[in-house]
Amino acid sequence: MAPGEHRSDEQHRDEHTADRLWGTETQRAIENFPISGRPMPVSVVRWLAIIKREAARVNVELGLLDDGLAGDIVAAADAIANGEHDDQFPIDVYQTGSGTSTNMNVNEVIATLTGGVAHPNDHVNLGQSSNDTVPTAAQLAALELIEQRFVPTIGGLIDELRARAADFDDVVKPGRTHLMDAVPVVLGHEFGAYAAQLEECLERVVTAQPALGRVPLGGTAVGNGIGSHREFGDLVLRRVSDAGLLVTPLATPGDRIARQGSHDAMVAMSGALEVTAVALTKICNDLRWMASGPDTGLAEIRLPALQKGSSIMPGKVNPVIPEAVLQVAARVVGNHATMTVAGMSGTLELNVMIPVMAASLLESIELLSNGMGVLTDKCVAGIEADRDRCRALAERSLAIATALNADLGYERVEQIVKEADRTDRPVREVAREHGVEEFVLDRALDLDRIARGG
């Protein structure tokens, strides 16, 4: 083939095998983008099918499409939405930045499923553009995953952390700042803090949901709705809402041009997910520290032993679940970096990084949901406290002398602490030698009182 020469549509069709439902444009895209081997997330494809199903019905209402032809489109789109043809959408996620290739893939498969009666552009894509349908499908797919997976899973983790907080409410242990000994704390309070941290993460995600429900459907090519009936977008979204697949209210935005040139709602949701990843990193690192040992580390808690920890050191058990979740968190943080750069890439009337934004956002939701589920079931639910060791470490901590400040003053207490450290003796013993009365020591050095703030 000479440079610059293109294969004919007939040549493309001839290469299709009988089980392939896509057409010429899809085949060209397959050949043009052999990049990652990762197709567009199937949830985006299914939501595109739902949009096209309801679009066909609305176009009948508007007198723009024959009822029988629309019925064929609805049946074909339904089959795709139900996952019957997932293998027919192979185009790489790294494709044209509007997602046109995947949109045409869906149009062509639907047209084929109608027996060729429906035209992929004139009928299936009627009133639509890739520039409004693909971001709409991406946002709806993200909402579905947030509602059905993320929210219940983080809620389960929060509940389990609250349960451990109650179990460990009588366990006093050393506090630590800068990884150095600090005044005692209650182990249950630490777990309660983890739950509170994740409750705030959940609040951020829920706060970001309404904006994700405002989608640019009906904006078509540049956001001004050319080629689409002015009521089309609202009517389709009303039908999608009535289908009951989502709880979040759906609506068209005040300005579709703004929503197609930029995708701040998706970036904002990704940011809320990144904060969740940051919180999980803190929690999982704390669990690893507190479980470290068992003989030469902190060894204040015991994590469930799930598998061998070493191929060479017999009997070694590692904190495998927290480590797995730490890697999930790292990936989510990386995905948000991608989302940020992609979100900055809107130029005039179109952002041209929609496919990678969809893939990154959906992967973050999926990874966090799965990771938190595993953390809940295989780790947090089975955590045990070594009560005796926690108490012994708290009693040995020189930081308990802080409770004497009110009676003796900072400098006098500092002298006691330095001597206790130098002579490797308990604070109580040294303080007694410095003339501190026993009733003062009993009151001030009450570990339970100190751990609960006074």
C-alpha cells in the first residue's frame, strides 16, 4: 500500500470475522491504537448503551425517529447494557481524546445488532456527539461505582474500626510523636480516630457526588447543542433517572460549554478519593508499626496471620493486607496526578483527555473499594491487642512524667526525667527520691487518667 493510501471500507469489512459486531470505524481505531492492551472500562460502554437506549425513546417522542426502528435500537442497547456483548469493545483506552472511537464502537455494534436496519450515525447517534455522551457515560459510571461499592465498603470499614475502638477502650499504651515516646493514650481512641478520619473522607466523596450528576448530555459537538433538539438532554436524563440505577440526582449543567471544555467535577471526585488514599496510608502504616516485631518491635497489636511471610525465614509473618492497601493508595495518588494533568488539558470547547480520565477515576474507585473491603474483612476484624505489653510499655515510658508538670514545674520534672533515663529507673522511683510525696505520684501518674487526658 502506498504512503498515505487508506484501505477501503470494503477491505476493512472483509477482515472481520463472523463473531465481530463492530464496523469500519472501530476496526480503524483498533489498528490505530495498539498502545496498552487495556480497553475503555466496560462500565463506560454499558452506560453509553443506556444513554443511546433512552435517546432512541426520546427521539421517538420528539418525532425524530420511527418507532419500530427505535425499538430495534432499544433492544440492541439493552443487550449491551446487560453485558451480553462486552467482548465487542476492544479499542484501547489510549485513543482519540474525545472518546469518539469508543462512541462509534457502541454505535456500530448497536447498528449491527439491529440487523443493519439502524445507521450508526444517523439513527443510533441521533442528537448526540462523542463530546457530550462519553463524559456523561464516564460520570454516570463513576457515580454507580461510588454508590454501589465505595460508600458501602468505606462504611463497613468505619463500623469495624468503631468496633475495635470499643474493644480496646480499656487498653492503655504509649503515645508517640516523631516516632518517639509521648504521654500514654488509649488504644481504642487511636482506632476511633481512624474511624473519624475515614468518616471525613466519606463526607468529601458524598459532597463531590452532586456535581458528578450534572452531565453535559445535549451539548453535542461544542456545548451549544447543535444537531440536537433543545429538550433532548433533559428528557434523556429524566428517563435515565427513572430507570432507578442511580441515587444521585441527574441534571444538565447551567453551562454545557463549561462542562465539555473542562471536567472539574471528575477532578474533584478524584481529589476526594486521593484524600481517602492518604488516610488509608496513615492508618495502614500505623497498623504495621503497632504490629511490628513480634520480639524486637512494638508488638502492641496482633494482625491476623494469613500466609507465610518469607520464602527463606521459617515462621515469619508479615502485615500483608496493610501492605497491599498501601500499594492501592500509591496507585490512587498516581491516578489523581493523571486526573489533574488531564483536567488541565481542556482547550477552548473540548477537553481531549476524557478516556484516560474515565479509566483513572474508575480504577481509583474500584481499587479503593476492593482494598478497603479486604482491609476490613482480613485485617481489622481480626486485630487483637496485647494488653499486658501495652500497659508495661506505658509504665516504662519517661513521658508519663509530663503529668507532674502542674505540681513540680517543667524544669524540676526535666531533672527527674534525665536522671531516670541515665540510671534506667522508673520515673516514680526517681521522683520519690526527689522528695515528691506519694499521694502526688499516685494522682499524677495514674496511667488511665493520663491516657484519657487528665
